[in-house]
Amino acid sequence: MFDSIIPLLTDPAAWAALVTLIVMEVVLGIDNLIFISILSNKLPPEHRQRVRRIGISLALIMRLALLSIIAWIVSLTAPVFTAMGNAFSWKDMILIAGGLFLLWKATKEIHHSVDPSPSHELLDKKDVVISNVGSAIFQIILLDLVFSIDSILTAVGMTDQLPIMVVAVLVAVTVMLLAADPLANFINENPTVVMLALGFLLMIGMVLIAEGFGSHVPKGFIYTAMAFSAAVEGLNMLTRRAAVKKHAAHNARQAMLNKAETAEPGV
């Protein structure tokens, strides 16, 4: 084992592959983390951090488990059947199923956000029960599996060195672990960001379905669009914050003027 690792430490190409793969794994992990953050925020506050930790830990376990059976994972890309002129593999079917699940979940949450009537659904903030913890973890496991397979197949496509894959996965999941609470809190405190994140999930779901049907969508286009949308929303948040501060300052000045006018007759 160590005999195969030591040469990699002095190989510039191996380091370049490691850095590139870490960046790719972190970017792919963002999709996973957004879903976990939105889902955990629908639970009672005392359960949120625990569910996020469980979800990310399961993501790590699944990725490492899949790396241990890498030969079988690679075989998932072999065609299983042909329909409408397209050959479908197990990977394609998993991506399509995961994409449909994301579309259903994000669409349902958007519906709950614009529908004022209460509901007992898991993703409804208006009526959350503790028993939903198990349901949340189950749904996180399903998406962890989809994102983990996508992540490992991406790693296999970039390098054939297992130690590099393991290090990249460990670093990416560590970043997810560190970013989980700040991201979840940020999404929870900014309702408009929730809708933006749900839009991201819709887009990711469509991309997964497209990939499953053999239409490759360059990841650079997807994440550039996400970054642009996030930047626009950031500007909107700064504008709203500035307007609130201006309104508060105006109210404070008006209160001081009223106080001065009230005190003037008694001088």
C-alpha cells in the first residue's frame, strides 16, 4: 500500500490531479449539501445539526464504500438495455431516478412556499413533527447514494489512482462538514435564498435526468449560472439591508425631532 503512495508524493502530475479532483468533488458536494440543508431546516431546531451530521457522515461512508468496490462501480456504465435508440446503463437509471426525486421534492417545496394552507408534509415549515427525523434521514440517504455514485464516477474519469480518490473524497466531505451549519443557517435566515436554492435543485434534477438520457451538460455552464444567480441574489440582499438601515435611521431622526418638539414648551 505505502509502496504505491510514496511515488505519488513526488509526482507533480499526481498533485495536479489531486487538486483538480478535490475542486471537482467539493463542487459536486455543494449539490448534496444544499439538499441536506433545506431538508434539515424543516425539522425542529434541536434535531437539525444532528441530521446534517448524519447526512454528511453517510455521504462519506457511501463514497468510501463505493471506492472499495470501484471495479463494480465502473461496470455500472455498461449498457443494460436499449430504448428509443438510446442505451441505458445502471448509472443512467440511477441518475434519472435521482433527478426525478429532486424535481418532485423541489417542486413540492416551492408549492408549499406559495400555498398559504397548512399541511403535514415533511418539507412544510408550518407544521413540523419530530417523527419526521427518520423520514428526513431516509430521503438524505437516497440522495447521498445518487450523488455518491456521480462523485465516484467523476473521480474514476479523472484518475486511476485510488489513494488520490480517497484523499479527494475525504477533503471534500470535510469541507461539507465545516460548511453545513453556516450554509443551513444562512438559508434558514434568508427566505429568498431558500427559493433560489430550490431553483438550483430543480436545475440539478434536470441535469441528472439529461445525463441519464445520454445528453452531457458541461458542469461549467451549470455552476456559472448558479454563481451568477447567487451573486444577483446577494446584491438584492444588500439592497434590502441598506433600505432597512435607511428606514431605521429615518425613524430614529423623526423620533428625536418629535421628542425635541415635545420637550420645547417646557423649556
